[in-house]
Amino acid sequence: MFSEKDLVARSAEDMAREVEELLADAKRLREECEAATKKEAELRRLSVDMRPSDGEKAETLWQEAEQLREEFKEMMQLSMEKTLRAAEVQHRIDVHDLIESMDDSDKIWNEAAKAGR
């Protein structure tokens, strides 16, 4: 799950922005999934209600519901991929911050050790 962005040195701020964008996209996709799920259920209900009076229209509605289900699955998968990518980038930020904090503590420790002599 690497992207071209992984091959370029980026600042922690750039990575944090990417995390925010990925999480926002994932949330938007989840909301679209919820709307699609409701519409799918409504189409299926209409299809069942319409079946006795107009079988052809009922079948058309059922096929629309099936298409929505496929779109829903794709959106949900994309949402999960974006969430996982955001977690991966956030982990890199955390590691970066940890390394920076260790670098500072080593510098402070060395200065304190030199001052004590």
C-alpha cells in the first residue's frame, strides 16, 4: 500500500495534512455508503411492492438496487483503504516525532554531562 508520496521526503506538517485529507475522504465515503444503503433498501421495498402489478418495472428497480450495492461495496473498500493509509502515515509521524524527541534528549544529556565536569 505504498504511493508515490512515500518516495519523497516530506515534512511532518505535510504528512499531517495528508492524514486529515484521507480521514475526511474516508468519512465522506462512509456517509455516501450510508445514503446508498438506505436508497438500496427503498428500491428493494418498491420492487417487492410493485412486483404483482408491474413485474418489468420491479425487475428494473431490483437491478438498480443491485448496482447500488456494488457501488456501496466499492465505496466502503475505498473508505477502509483511506483509513488504513491515514493510520500508516500517522504512524510515520509518530515515529518521526519520537526520533526527534530522542535527538533532543541526547543533545541535552551530552550538554549536561559536559557541564558537570
